[in-house]
Amino acid sequence: MGVEEEQMIDVWERKVLRKIFGGRKVEGIWQRRTNAELYNLYNEPDVVRIVRGQRARWLGHVARMGKNRSQVGRRQGRLRKRWIKEVEANLRKAGITQWRRRAEDKDSWRRIVNLIIC
């Protein structure tokens, strides 16, 4: 997921939160809630963090798979940025190093995924 996609998801999430929580009345006038107010009311991780965590969770699952699993041919068309490169970049941002070794221990990897989400 690229930066533009993350921004689009953030905008969508705030739009949905504004629908859920509505405006606020100040001195008889309805005002739109700020982004900070929305996130304070929601008090949960944002969608982008959840997606990053789930992608890291899947990466750990794939890393623990055996090498003899069946391979599927690639799609036609232009080569896209590899999924694993994007997830590795997210892990680097979160300060996680040597992810392949850490993914072997399922419990340890689960803690890392939860760290990414929260």
C-alpha cells in the first residue's frame, strides 16, 4: 500500500467517523468535529495500522511455510512493486529488524504484529 493509498484510506476513515459521531453544538451552532476529536472519540487504531499489522501477520505465516509449496505463475502486464518489499518497508518503519528469524517463533511474531497495530 503506497502513500497515496494510505492517505485515501485515512480520508475515508475520517469521513465515516464524522458520519458516526456527527457534529457538535457550540453555543447553539453546529460545528464539524476536528480530526483530533474524532480519533479521541474512536480510541482505536486507525485502519492503515490494522492493515499493516495484518500484512505483517500474513508475512510471518508465509515465512513459516515450507519451500516445497506450489508456485503460481505471474500475471501478465507490467511488473508491480513486490508486496514483500512494501511490507518490509513497513517493518523497517516500525523498527523491526531480522524479521525472517523472528517470524519462525509464532508467539514472538504475534507480539510484533500487535505492536505494529497498537
